[in-house]
Amino acid sequence: MRYLPTTDRERQQMLATIGAGGIEDLLVRLPAKARLDRPLAIGPAVAETDLVRELRAMAGKNADADSHVCFLGAGSYDHYVPSPINHLVLRGEFFTAYTPYQPEASQGTLRSIYEYQTMIAELTGMDVANASIYDGASSLAEAVLMSRVATGRAEVVLPGSLHPLYRRAVASYCQGMDLRLRDAAAPDGVVDPDAVRGLVTEATAAVVVQSPNFYGCLEDVAALSEIAHAAGALSIVVAAPVNLGVLEAPGRQGADIAVGEGQGLGVPMSFGGPNLGVFAATQALVRRMPGRLVGATVDLDGQRGFVLTLQAREQHIRRAKATSNICTNVALNALMATIYLAILGKQGLRKVGELSTAKAHYAAERLAAIPGVSLRFGAPFFKEFAVRLPKSPDQVVRKLLREKMLAGVPLGTFDRNLRDCLLVAVTETRTREEIDRFAAALEKAVA
Amino acid sequence: MMVKRAAYDRLIFELSSPGRIAHSLPECDVPTSDPRELLPDKQLRSSPAELPEVSELDVVRHYTRLSQLNYGVDTHFYPLGSCTMKYNPKLNEDTARLAGFARLHPLVPEAAAQGALQLMHELGAMLGEIAGMDAVSLQPAAGAQGELAGVLMIRAYHASRGERRTKVLIPDSAHGTNPASTAIAGYEVVEVKSDADGGVDLLDLERHLADDVAAFMITVPNTLGNFEPRIMEITALCRSKGVQVYMDGANLNAILGITRPGDLGFDVCHFNLHKTFTTPHGGGGPGAGPVGVKAHLEPFLPVPVVTKKGERYTLDWKRRASIGKLQAFWGNFAMLVRAYTYIKTMGADGLRRVSEDAVLNANYVMKRLERDYDLGAPGPCMHECVLSARRQKKLGVNAMDVAKRLLDLGFYAPSTYFPMIVEEALMIEPTETESKETLDAFCDAMIQIAREAETESKIAADAPITTPVRRLDQTKAAREPDLRWRPRD
């Protein structure tokens, strides 16, 4: 049978060695009434050729970013994935290993994580980065929990411009904790600093800001960090590292913790997961950090080597008192990001940001020139923006789907006040010709 | 004695040469390309990110060389207990990379994601059938997040009934994630003792079962690799006290098609798709940790829930009692494609054979080693066995030394010092995908190490010597944390 090497003859030999008459003799501890007395109703084995045919058919029903022109963002982006990434992460030595518990036989994984930590710390302008959390939303949730413990305070201020799905994840993580979430309004697409100031008190553990925020707009991160620090609270900045070739590093805008979604760094969109939760912090907070950390050290011969370190923070040592429950993270996606950043390098990552923002601004100009269509917010944006449409965004999206275009994310799903708005993202992979075609199709759809 | 190779010792930063590039990006085809004309100055990066500047061959050779410093399932027997390091089928990698899956954005209109939603719906149903659970959420990103989701659902369930329960009972043999997840959910963790065989100490459990207990969380088979024979009495006892029972599904590989958590009386269980269902471990993830529940907990599932209405699949968000979300989107979908591919490849008979062979292999290893090592608990075991190196320790060779010596003999190591209730524990999980020859070679190596302990304990104490580095200074790493590379002045 496939993947099962043991032959009937070998099975008999092994049972004889064990001194068992059959497999049932090994299952004696399972009471009869506990046993399943029928085969599982999941169907018989399917041959590879048939299964591939079925899965191709299933995959073929989806409007992917190869068959369609993609202007979707809101937390997952169609960025360029250089070819070597896929070849390298498919090396079995990487993808069939596990958490490097035996460092002497895991130096490849450990070194790549150390490189990843270095690159993320450099990009975010923070002192240290961990080996990854699941995704941007869960990274933010971990940061919020960490701020609770680090400050001993029980309130966190969230901006109204935060990704609404991140907000829900934070709320889920916090529901068992003694922790109150306070929401600061963001009426014009960016959070109102006065609203934040009005919510910050001596009970505030942290102020969260996302930039670019859910609407693609750039926030005044430094000013919000100052508001947090003036009250003795931490500043948590949500920023996607793929944008940080061009945009200022959170660490230079007062962030104590920088988190974000790293999917743009060479990780496939895969219908939203697995993604890459980035987590970085100041040196002062390192012993409160969640997740794995890799450190450099030396071996018995004085040769450089790498190990998992500061493990006294973690669940397998500290159990109920651990800084987080995380065990398995997303190491292979962190490896994708490491290879991505090595390939893009100092110049390439900046160019990705420059191209994305240039094309997004071109697209915004083209769309805003369509009669009845306007930019919803006046604040500066980066690679994503909201447009107000004269027709139902859901309808427009459906129409453009027929033209093989993924037009954007209708915002009414998240906020009824924005039910006439479409959130459009443009990365470096879109061409001027695609943007022009998109504008023409949109014009027709709203006419 | 093998001779140590000169190991590769470079970091990508050390290969950098200013001006070298490995990427290929298009020229700007729109009028304004300078971000200084588009964005406010204060938003622009004030000093460039110091990333490496290398060629594509530099990158390919560097990461290929790094990979060669690793042991993985593809290269070595990897008997890491509790982690189910079985073969990861190549076919799974192909199906997960189909453009319709890998290049699919999570927020495409539902009508444009019917294939993906169908796969999720069918996988949820198959996992529900395998575990005897009424509903499954595929959203949790890993086992620990599945635990958090499960405990939060239990919390919401009690709250919906107006009950305030504050404690969760967890055996002292549990994985560390159990108490850690439970603590985040706001519960006080109370440890329940295990008996000498690693089973639940029923008296201790009964003593703790009170009105303020929300849940009992237990791993089946337990972390000593044994099935708890009184498990149905235990779940019934809990139920009689209004206590929800959570099964940590880390060891599900032992019981596929043989018994089901739902039939054993569990209210919740999570699945580790990266263990039982062959999605790769990736050097530490990503995994996936779907969570299954009985009908009374279904209203509390994370949103959205994939449902089928007529012939259409949809994401159902209108669930008032939901615990909310755990990650931004719907789950680690690419892992779900792999698990789906695997379950379909094996079918019902295949999955049962998986567990039977996993149990056979573990018992075979235990039998072959029982003379040379003490057993953590008497057999027969299920899919893994726990040995103790306490005998060897008296000769100067502890469990860690055994593990390190195995690396020299061409094997990855078992889990060590877990479960904590066994002294000098070596937890061995061979999995069903390993052949008798491999198991024999491993057992021969283990026996050799036991012999060496009697005659020349220094060999194990000095091991490993064939790996890219020798034993590393953990104390230095923790006392002087060096967590990022910096250029030498």
C-alpha cells in the first residue's frame, strides 16, 4: 500500500518478535465498546492520476491571480515571487525537518532563522525579531497580550483604521484575559490623534497603529507613538515588511513592538494561509517575547554555531506561565521570506515599493477620472486605496469578474458606512496596460 | 571512527558585495516613479535597509549548502516522539501548488472560490468522520491555536449557560501547550497526577472534579504512548459533573479507523495536520490545527464557517455566539490541500493500516530495546514508546548523550526529557512509513549505545563528532544573547 513499506511477511516477523499473534494483541487496552465497528466513511483510496484530475478540476473553479488580473489586497498581496524560492524550500532537508531541537543536526534551519531575524530586525528598525508567528493578525494579538504583561496595565487602544479581521483576532485572543480594548475613531481614513489622546490613560498598556492601514492610508506613526509613550504605554506598530524598502521603519517612529504580515515576502497567497506573522521588539522586551528565538554561540571546538535560546519564556519549559502558547510557527514561510530578501536585496526591495506605489497612484488617478468615481479618503496612501462608486461595489466586482479581473474588496462587508466603496490594491506585478484595461472595464461597469 | 567534514560556515550577509543583484523587476511603465513626489517626506525610509547584495547563484548555493547541514525525514530516520515525523508525500506538494489554490486570493468573491471552499467543506467532513465529531473548524494555524480555540469555545459554552467555571484540569504528563493555551483563555490550570503507567490517577481526578472546573484536557493515547483503558469512564465522570472533555489530538496517528474521540465521549479535539496527515513540518511549521466539536459547541466555532447551501459553498459569518477569529483569513489553506490529498490517497482502509503499522512499529522498537533500556511504562504501547536512560545515566550516559550519539550513527534523535514524569525520557515515534530494515538499524544503534555506555561512556559524552558542529554552548547563548548578525567593524 502506498507510503506503507511493511509487507505482510515482515508484519508477521515483527509480530513474532513482539510475541503477539496479531495487531489486535497490541490493542488490548482499547475496550471493545470504544472500537469503531465499521470502516470510516471517507471513501476508498484514489489513484494518483484520478486524484490529480479531481484536484485540478477543483482548482480550476477558482479565479486565481494567474488566470485573472488581481487588484485585491486587504492583507494578502500579489507580489512577485522569484523562482529560486520554490526550488530551495522544496529541498527535503528543509521542509521535512522540524523545530531544531537537536541543533547539531539542524544548523541549516537555525542559520536561516538567524538570517531571517537579522533581516526583519533591520527592516523594522527594531533590536530583535523572533522566528515567526502564524500571521499578521495573530502576531498583533500576541503583541497585545505581551503589552498587558509587560506593563501590568489592562487597556489597549486600537485604531478604527486597523484591519477589521485583525481586530476580531485580537478580541478573540483577549476574551479570557483581564484586558479591555478601546477603539479610536478614524473618520477620514486615518486614526484621529485626538481620539487616541482622549482614550489613553494611566491604565493604557499599549496604543496600536497600522500603517499603511486597512484603507491603504499612511498614519502619523511617530505622533501616535509619542502619545503612547507620554502615558507610559507601549507603541505597537503593524507594518508589512515588504513595504519597508520605501517606508520609514517602525523602530524609527517610536515602536516598542513591530508586528505585521510578511506574506508579501515571497509567500504564495494560498487563499489566505499559511501566511507569515512578523514579530519584532526592542531589546528591553526580549525576555517577554513570544515564539522561538535563535542565537549565535560556539561549539566545543570554538566554532560558530546556532541554537534555540531564551527558551525559559516558552511553553515546553514554563507551561502555564509561558509568554505564549505558540509551538509550531511558520518556519518554512520565514525561509521563503529570507530567500526573498536575499534575492531582492537592498536595491530590489526598494524598487518593489517604488513600483507598487507608483502604479497604485497611477491607478488611483485613472479610476478617479471616471465620472461618478472618487477617492474616498484624502490622506496619503501607499499601494492601496478606497474608491467610492456610483453603483454597488458587489455588482461591479461581479461584472469585472466576467472580464477576468479581480476588481477589489467591497468595503461594505466590513463597515456599512463604506458600502459604496471598493478597496483596490496595486503591486509591482500589475502593468500599465492592465491598469488601463481595469479602468476602462470599471467605467463601463458603473456607467 | 568517521572523520568530521569541514562544515559550511557562512551567513548570507557575509557573501554580500555592493551592487550585486539577483532580482528581475520590470522598468516603471507609469509616469511618476519617484516616491518622493507621491508620499510625504516623513513617511519615507530615512536610511536604507541593509539587506545582502548577492547573485542568484550565491543565493541558490548558500541555501543549498545550508540545507545540507540539516537532517530531515527525506534524509534520515527522524523518531521525534509526539511529532509524527512520517514521510511527506511529494504529490501533496504538487497539488498545493496548483495555481487555482496557491495563487488564489482569500477575498475573491465566493462564486470565484467554489473549488477551494468545496475542498475545505469536504476536508472538514472527512476530519469530522475520522474523529467522530459533529463540526470542524479548519481555521487554527497549528495545534496550540486549535487548543486555544477549543478552550475558548468551552468557555463560551459555559458562559452561555450562565455558569462561571474557573479551572481546567490537565495531567502532569501533558504537552506544554495545553497549560499555556488554557492560561491564555483565562483559566487557572490545575495539574492532575498520573499513575505509574502514565494513566490518569482516577482518585486524584475525582478529587479535583468540582463545580468550578470547566474542562479536563487529556492526550489520547497519552504521552507515554499508552491508551487509557478507562477513558470512557473518565469522560462519563466528567460529563456527570458538567465538565467538558478536550482531547489533544497530537497522537491521533495511533487510532485512525480504530476508535474515535467523539465515540470516546470527548466534546472537543484538535488535529495536527502536520503530524497525522503528512503536511510537512517545514523546520518548525507552518502546520495546521483544525478543531472538531460536538453539536452543543458548534454555535461557538470561529467565523467564518464553510457551509453548503444547495450546490453552493459559502462562508457563513452570521454566527452570533462565535468565539471570533484566530487568524486573519480562513485557515492554513495550502496545508489543507495537502491533508485532503493525503486522506484521498489513503482512503478508509489505508488510514486504518496507517495506525496499525504505526502501532506495530512502535511495539517492535520497544520489544527490541526492552532489555537494554528501562521502559517508561509497560507495553503494549500504541504509536510511540517511551524509554528511560536511567540505567545508562548511572554509567555516565544520560538521555541527551544517547540522543547526541544517535546523530553520529546516522539517525535524528527521539524527543528527550519528555514526558517530564519519566526520568531521562527518550520518546520514540517511528511512524508507519519506516521499514523494518530502518527500525532494525535504529535499534542496533540504540543497543550499541547501551553497550558503549557500559564499556566506554566517553563516546556518547563526546558525541556528536560527525555533525557540522559539535555540542553548542547553550549557556553562552542565553547569557549573551546574539540574536542578529552585525557587520564586523
